[in-house]
Amino acid sequence: AEMDEAKEEAKEPAEAKEQAPPDVFVRRPSEDVQAPLQPPTPKTEGPGCMMWTVTLRRTGLSQGFGLAHSNGKAEFIRQRLPQYGEETLSKEFLASTPGPESLMIRRIREGSLMHEWNHTYPEARVRPGDFIVQVNDKGTIEEMQNE
């Protein structure tokens, strides 16, 4: 009788396994995950920051770069000149006020080209709060946004 019970117990996990829903895998970058070996991304020291080149290539028109950005110059002015309210930060005001021509990264969409870059090159990860200073040899905010 004991042997019959042992057989029943052994069958139970197999039956439960067959009825279990399929596994779902979520891919997310982590400091623990080993990225594929790639040559390190060269970095240079800029004024108070580190700079490096990120190359993202679309393989189709529907493929997005996957980053939300805002006007980095406006962010710079908000932080440095708090006396100017939002209503003052018009396009004309920003054009006539000195400040860095840049785009500030707000968010990176999972599964996007930028997300893949971050996974492949963890030493050159791009994060919200980083600034883009050039896109395809274009250096003004308007030009970079048009690229």
C-alpha cells in the first residue's frame, strides 16, 4: 500500500506541471545581468560631465528610439534663474537667453533602441536626466528635434 501512495505522489507534480500556465519572461537591465561582450564605449571628460557617443540605427520606420525628452536649455534656465516663471519661457525668450543647446532625457521606453543600447553597453548607460548635445552633427535644440 505504501508503494501505491508513493506512485500517486510522484504523479501529482507531473500533472500539476502540465496544467501550469506557460512561463512569462520579462527582460530588464540589471547590474547583475552580464551583457554581451562589446568593446567599451570611449568617453571624454567635458566641462563638469562625461561625454560619449551613442549610435542607434533603425531597421524599420516603425522602430522607435524610445526616449522622451524635453528642452535642456529650458531646464537649465529653470534651475539657474528661478525668478522666471513658466509663462516667461517662451520660444523667443529661450532663443535670446544664453544656455546650453541640449535635450534632456525624461524617460526611456522598455524594448526600444535606447533600452537595447543600455543593455548592450552598461558602462555607457543613458539615463533620465542625461543630456543629448548633438544628433547627426546637428547641435541646436530645433535641429536635434527634427532629426
